[in-house]
Amino acid sequence: MNTTADRWERFLDPEVVRPSLFMATMFITTFEILKDSIVDRIRDFYTHGWDQTGPTIGPQYQDEVMSRNKSALYASLDWLQEHEAIDEDDLKTFENLKKIRNQLAHQLFNVVTGQVESEHTSQFPVLVALLRKIEVWWVVNVEIPTNPDYDGEEIDHAGIVPGAILSLQMLIEVASGSTELLEQWRKARSHGRAEA
């Protein structure tokens, strides 16, 4: 059991707090990306255009998605399960990830300083895997079949890196202190100016 002295030692040590805070904030951020992916991908699927107020969503969205649950998130999860993008185990995983996210959101200080135990570090790969599974399902079942460029092409599902995952990888790299992507961007930008 942690004594008061142990807790202060942990709290005052930047080498302990910094990575703990980083992982906690990355978990929360990634969970929000997952929720957006679950809801927004389906809403976009039923969008028929845009007007001055934003996207115009067809009535099928209400009939085929929102009629399932008052919550757009849970209606969307049900839709994804029906379309075999996720299964019952994934729904249980989502609930566990949501519980961890809520703990972090409401007890971040206590988690980061070691006063409360959390599974966010060990469950982070599980969170990313669920996000990837849903995103790859959209690529394989919607984007590729509707793009004639892929007609007759053999698709390596394991090699698909969805945009949400690529963005997340970039965010993790930058947030962890790497400047490699920034240097590459600056080099490409200055190269583009030189050619112009």
C-alpha cells in the first residue's frame, strides 16, 4: 500500500508523472476519436449533401439508425453490430473502455499521481484495435467497393492503415516529443516553394 510519502514521491517526480499523464490523455483522446468514428461514419453514410446549415441527412438515418436507441452512440453501435462490423465481445470491450475513460475524466489527478489504480495503459492497445477494426470495416465494405480504382484488385486487409489510425499515430509521435514529422513537413514545404 502506498504511504503518503510514496504518493508525494510519485507526484513530484516528472519522470513518473509525465508518462502517466501522457498515457491518460492519449487514452481519453483516442476514446473520443473512437466515439466520433462510430457515430460520424454512419451519419456521413446517410448524408445526401450540404446546405447552409451543414450536412443534409436522409430520412433513412432516422429509420435505420436512430430508431434503435435515443443515444446516437448506442444506436450506431447496434447498427455496426447488425452489419457485422463488430460483435458482442466488441460491445463488452467498448463498455470496459468507456468505464476506463470515465474514470480518467473524473479522477485524472488521482490516477496520474498513483492514488487510484487504472487499466488505461494496458487497455490502450485494445482501444486502438477496436478503432482500427471499425475503420478497416468501413474501408473494406464501403470505400473500396464504391471506388472503381479498386475493381479486380486484391486487397491486403492487414496492410490497411485507416486515416484515423494514421492521424493517431502521428499525434502520439508528436505528443511524445518527436520532431521528425515536423522536420519532414518543413523540408517538403521548403522544397515545394523552391520549385514554385
